[in-house]
Amino acid sequence: MTLPLPPVADRRPHRATTHGVTREDPWHWLRDPAYPEVNDPEILGYLEAENAYFEAAMAPHRPLVDTLFAEMKGRIREDDSSVPSRDGAYLYWRSFDIGAQYRKWWRRPVAGGPDELLIDEPALAEGKEYFRLGATDISPDDRLLAYAVDDDGSERFTVRIRDLSTGELLPDVIPETLGAVVWAGDGRHLLYGRVNAQWRVDRIMLHALGTPVSDDVELYREADDGFQVGVGTTQSRALILLATGDNVTSEVRVLPFADPTATPLLVAPRRAGREYEVEEHAGTLFIRTNDTHPNFRLVTAPLSAPGDWREVIAPSDGFYLTDMTCFADFYVTEGRDAGLDQVELRDYRTHAARRVAFPEESYVAGLDENPEYRTQTLRLSYESMVTPDTVVDYDPATAAMTVLKVQEIPSGYDKAGYRTERLTIAARDGTGIPVSIVYPRGFAKDGTGALYLYAYGAYGHAVAPGFSTARLSLLDRGMAYAIAHIRGGDDLGYQWYLDGKLERRTNSFNDFVDVTKGLIALGYAAQGRVAAAGRSAGGELMGAVVNQAPELYGPVIADVPFVDVVNTMLDETLPLTPGEWPEWGNPITDEAAFRLMLGYSPYDNVTAQAYPPMLISGGLNDPRVTYWEPAKWAAKLRATKTDANILLLKTNMGAGHGGKSGRFESLREEAEEQAFILWQLGLA
């Protein structure tokens, strides 16, 4: 089949000068001035033309897409259900009907009685191209359910309230929200975060049932454009938490759960670079903070003097304290030791730790759903790259684990058919980069195979070496699959994150390239037989590495890629930009930051060279990585690259950052990406 010629986006003069540097941007016009509305017919026409080209290129491979989709779907139990968890007088769970894209939410009285349907997602999603259920919360008297819905991918949620005794919706409708919704103790007031015109949550509001939203009371407003606000509760539900912060600094206020109209109590004033989170037990605040060490420590303070911090767990170079939860009789700390998840139970009097033991050398583990404060068991989850997701109850008294559910794979799965390893590969500066890898038994490490390499590397987000049923389609066709735990994530601690941001940002890109070279040297694949993939900030990673070392890679997947770094960070009207400056730098005020990001921004550094085959995706309604970033990048690559390799751009015209909604629609997108990889590697 002969493909039609790919679309060509017009070049239109546009230039901007920053810190004495003038940049030409002939595809600037792809940004609709009316954004977030996108109605310019030329822009929509170009995106539709790219989508048509994508469909034409993939048409011969639709049978492969269908086969992969059928495999992936066959590994999912269609009528799957979560393990019920107790919260007060009820057991709560979620389930799918056979063939359904979305869940139903249920509960049943612990004392006995019929199942009650709380949320019927399939009914709410009916007739909608996109549907996402956001925050949910049930009132303390168990009578009312608040839930939030986004039906276009823009992440602007609308909150509705259902009377669970009648099934009827209350007349209250709260638009333009994001984040949690929290009932106050009286069950008549609801707290929520409201977004402003720049899609930033800058206020926490208090809504009284039965009153107009216009009468809602503002409990807290954040004046700093770079900070966003959230609301939650402590595990004990004694306190409501009003938290504000950016990527590196936080500040928390607390309210009595029983009195949301009280004056918020500030725990500690913000201090640049200090993060802290708050829990509560018996009138004592438990505070996880990085004020003295990047790996965090735990302090306590009386509620009457919240700034009087006393250390109870000292910080450690080896152990990274990532979370803590207070229960009535003990508290739990979670963290990573040498990059591996750890769960520890601690005594309130001595703070001594009992570490939960897990059986494999590389795994993912942590607290699962534990809504109750007073509990005698802990619900944990565990998985690895070869072990399906497993839910257990852990008995603190005996250390016994009771397996409640193992992820079922209806089409069959034999763990013995696969091998997993954890490697360390030296980066160019000598730093050892961990790599988690899984491959089919019998995989030859002689350079004849093919490898899929994934990474993220930003915001302190660790990519866990967990299980994936979709991944099995690649493994079963002979490929290896690896995760590079590069700097910029917090896989090896908070310092690992710091070493991949701001002026050290290029470490993330170099780490990925060096891991690729190391895996090639170890025989996992030959040059050009490595498929690379990343999403969002990981899409920026893909853009940087194909500029730096395009010869290493076969097909590259860049989903919703953050590639127009300089222009986005210069535009403080965009939703996330001010809050992103602590992560990337502020090129408006800092010339050094501007010149650094200009040196690595994927869009700005496209050059006349050969690039690998690429599949790029975007979402028209994406508020995080705006649709024009992948569109401009694809247009510039088409106009500049010197090779004949395929370049595809797919824009979801009715979705946002997460792609299509629904469990099967998202699987079909995964099948398309895998088909592209197998096609380009000659494994179709």
C-alpha cells in the first residue's frame, strides 16, 4: 500500500526575543488564541489531516491492532470486582459488568442487608465520548454521596450530590472544581477546590446544602499564582486539612472536622524548599518533612502548639520516607530502601519499627485501601514485573498475611515463562542507574533480540516495577521490556529527584541514553532495535534523546509530550506554568534558566538529521500539555528531518491528558502503539 503524502503545516512568520535571543517559531499559529476553546478551522483542519494520515498509515496493520487488543482484553476479567473494604457500618467495593467500559460502585451493610448501588458509571457515561469520575465522599451519617465528573477531558469537574436513601440527586450543582471533595462532620457542609480562569485551584470553598453556589463561603484563597490548594482529612477524621504548595514548598492549615467555619490553624508558615504533610493521633500532629534532609524525617507537635516540632524518626541517607498514616493503635511509615518499597508498623510510645517482609528481590508494595482509623489488620497490595497484583490482609500481631485476591488473567498466565532482573548501569558521570527488566524465558542476550525501554524522570515520580497484562503481548513476541529509573524521579530518594531537575535537568536525558547504550552492550538488543517510550514529561525525555542520539533507537512513542518547553515556561497565563517554575526554572526572570532550557527543549533543538520512526499523540482538551506542543513538534520534525522514516501524529479530539477514557478504549490505544512498535521492528 502506498501512503498518501503526509500533511504539511504552513510556515508563518513569528519571532520572539528573550534575554537578547531571538527565536523563530513558524508554527506558532497552531495555538488557537481562543484557547481553551479550539475552533479555528485551519488548526482543526490540520489536526484532522494528521489524524487521517495516522489512520491511513495504520490501516494495513489494523488486523494486528485487533489481535493485540483481543489479547489484552482476554487477560482482563470482564466482571472484575475489587476486594470489599469496611468503612464504618458498610462494606464498599467496585465492580465491572461484562462488556462495560466503566465501573459500578457498591456498598452493603456490615450487619446484613441488600447491596446498594452508589454510582453507576456506565449510566453517567452513556452517550459521552469521554467520561471520568473524579473525587467521591460519603457524608459521616452515610446518607449523602458527593461525586465529581469530567465529561470532556479538560479536568474541570462538576460536583453532584445523591441522596442514598432515595437515589435522587439533590438540586446542588457545583461546577469548575478539581481535587477532593470533603464532607464536614455535620453532613450538611461540603468543602471543595475551585479552579480559576487559568485552571488553577486557588480557593477552598464551603458549600451549605440547599443554598446557591454563589453563596458558598471562601475558607482559604492562595495569592501566589505558583501555588495550588487542596483539601483532605486526617485518617482519624478529627481534622480537615487545607494544604497549599508548589512542587517544592508546602503549607498546611487545619480545621476541626466538626466545625469547618472555625478559623484555620496554620501548622507552620511556608519556607521556600520545605515540604511537609500532616497526620493526627490523639491530639498530636505527625508531620513528615524534608526541612533538615532531602529524604524526610518525622516530627510531632501538639495541636495546641503546631510549630513546636519534636523529631521522632531521624532522616537517613539510605531510607527515603515517602508517607505515613496514623491508625488508632499504631502508625505506618512507607518508604524506599535502596529503591525498594518498604512498609513499617510503628509503636506510638517507642516509635520502634517492624518491617513487613516481601518475597521477591524487585517488587512494588504499599498500603491498599484502609479507610478505617480503628483497625486490627492492614490491607496491603503487592506485585512485581512477573507477579500479578495481589491484595492481602496483614495481621500486625502475628505478621501473618492472608491473600484476598490475586489479579486474574482469564486467558492464562504462567509466571515461570518470564524472568525479571534489576540491573545497575553506569551513566556518563559514573552514577549507577537502576534498571528493572523483564523478558521471556529463553531470551538470548546476544544482541539479536528487541527491547522496549520506558522512563519518566521528572517531578520526583518513581516508575514502579509493577505488573502489566498489556506488556505480555510484547514479551510473548520475544521482546524484553525495561524501565530506566533515571534521575528526576525519586526512585532512589529525594536527592535522586533533585539531581534531575533545574540546572541538573539534562542528567535525566543523559541517563536514558546511557542506559540504552548499556543495555545494548549487555546484549539485550542491537542499536536501532530499542523501542523507546515516554509520556508527558517522559515525552519531553523522548524528544531530548532523539535529538541527542537518534541512531540508538527504533520506533519511539511520545505520548502527550511536553516538548515546547521554552515557550510554555515563558507563558504565565497557561494553567500550570507558574507552578512549574520550581521544577524547570523561570526563564522570564532567570537568563541562565532560559539559556539552559533553550539548550534542551526538544522543539527548539530539532535539527537536520535522521530521526527514528515516531508516533506522537496529543489531546485537544489537555490542560497539562496543550495540544499545540505535539502538533508544532510534529510539524517541525516533518519539515526538518532528513530521513524517510514514518512520523505519525494522533490527536484525541474529545479527550485530554490521559487519552481516551473507558478500560477498553484505553486498551485499544495501547494496542495501536504496540502494533506500531512491532511493525517498525519487523515483528508484526
